[in-house]
Amino acid sequence: MLLKTFGWSFAITAIGLGLAGVLWGWQGLAIVGILSIMEISLSFDNAVINAGILRKMNAFWQKIFLTVGILVAVFGMRLVFPVVIVALTAKMGPIEAVQLALNDKARYQELVTGAHPAIAAFGGIFLLMIFLDFLFEGREHTWLSWIEKPLAKIGKLDTLSIIVALAVLLVSAVTVAPHAAHGGGDKTTTVLLAGIAGLITYLVVGGISGYFEGRLEDDEAEEADGEGAAAVEKKSGGAGSAVGLAGKAAFFMFLYLEVIDASFSFDGVIGAFAITNDIFAMALGLGIGAMYIRSLTVFLVRKGTLDDYVYLEHGAHYAIGALGGILLVTIRYEISEVVTGLVGVVLIALSFGSSVLRNRREGKSGQAPSAQAEVRSGV
């Protein structure tokens, strides 16, 4: 199963490192390797979050996530996105932006990092909404019960997460935005607009995917109940619509996954400039890391890891909340990517340890559930 899931990642790593060695020598090889490791450490919590969504999809959409999705992640977010940012910031055409990236790398880096306040506000609010919706939702298992249970009670107010996110955005706009570390000058308006755009994006994409997912679950429950022969006949006659609904649900959840990946990649793209300003080396290194995160996501789904270790999703969402907050703070203050990565790793490690202890208390070995999950997934 390991080779089946990570086979493409291993192959891309070998090809990517070999290409880096040929094009840039040992120095390029080291840079690409460092970028790959940085991307994996920064985005490990992303894999856990993605797995929670991807396990609702069928095998076809899991393959789409690993093929089309990785193309979007590598070429879209790691290569094209910085160029688009430069084109918009400098008000130049895409061809001119590419030429700038190739011929004047220092200026290209300056323009990309100058757009950091807008990027951080958009990604920070989007990630914060994911965390808040998780925190305010009641669930069967609670990790930090003294926090989660009271918040789940007050979370019955549907708009609470939006109110909190807007309050955080407002505080960021009047505290860190007027003294932005990148771009120069007062970035209050930029941060407000970008943050609102991030909130709207979350509500639109997440809302549509949630709507279709809910419709699909209702249809499946109705079919399982078997409400008489008429219901059975209706279902058999309307099989095409059910399949179409499943396709719509999966499609919008796929879009939701891509936006989450984009939000996670913001800090990686900006942080990569501390190592290199070569757009191709950057895309290669971050792309290899992104490939491993994608493979890890599918691995977690197929092993049933989130079912076996129930607090992992909690740890990942707390890491998302921390990352969202860190992104907003970096509008004014410099925070090392090492700190960002360690926060996520520590929170997930703690949640994993808590899950292991829970399994032991309930008489679970930790291995048997995984083995059962493997049988269930048919791998």
C-alpha cells in the first residue's frame, strides 16, 4: 500500500532532484531538497484536514485530487500564482511579469513579498473560518473538552464564526495593517478588502459544497430507509440524478480542497523567497512537497487513520487556527517558517498522543483498527 500511495511522490522526487542537479548543480539540489522539506513540515496539518474531506469522496475523485489537483497545486499556486500577483501589483501584462521573474529576480521577489499583506489577510481569514466552524460545531468526540463543549453550546448561533472572523479582521486592520512589514505604508484598506474576499470565498465555496453534500446524504438516508415500493421505484428510476448530485457534491468539495490548499501554500510561497528567488527552483521544491502532502492525504483516508485516532482532526484544526492567526500577525511582524511549521507539528503530535491514550483506555491496540480500515478500503 505504501508504494501504491506514495509511488508517484517517490518518482517525482527522483525526477525533480535529478533535474535540479543537472540545471543548478549541488547547490540547486540542496535548495530544492530544503524547499520540499519546508513545504511538508508547513502543510502536514493540511493533509489531515484534506483527509477529513476526501474520505467522503469516491475513488474517482481521490484520483482527480492526486492528478488534476496536483497540477493545480504545483503549476497553479507555486508557479503561476506568484507571477499573477506580480502582474496585478505592478499593473503589467502576464508576459512582462514572466520576463521580470526570469530577468530581474530581485525586483520580482520585491513585488511578490510586497503583496504579502493582501495574501496574508485573505489566507488568514479563510483558514480562521475553517477553524471557527469546527470549534463551534458540536461533535461526538472532544479533545480539549473544557474549551470545545462550552463553545459548541454558544456555537448554535449560526453566524457566530462570521462575527468572530470579522472582529479579528477589524482588529488586524487597526493594529498590524497600518505598520505592514512589506509593501510599505498603511495597508488597512488592502487588509480589509482581502480579508472580506477570503471570508466571501469560504462562504461561497464551502456553502455550495456543504449544500450538495447535505443533499446527497439526505438522498442516501432516504434510500436506506426504503420508504415503500414507491420510494424504491423512484430511486431506481432517478439513478442518473443521484449520480449527478454526487458528482456536483464531489466537484464543489474538490474546489473547496483546492482553495484550502491555496491558503496553506501562501506562507510557503512567501517563505521560499528566503531560500531562493528562482521561480522554477521554487516551483520544483514546493511541488515535490505538495505531492507528498497529497499522497499522505490519500494514505490517511485509505488506512482509516482519522477513524482510529479521533483527535487528529482536532489537532489539525487547532493548527489551522494557529496558522491563520500567524498569517495575520505576519502582516506587520516577521515570523520564521520554522516556528510556523513546529506549531502545526506539535499540535498534531499532541492530538495523536491523546488518541493513542484514548484507544488504550478503551482496550484498542491502535493497530487492529488500522488493519480493519485497510480491509474496508480494499487496499
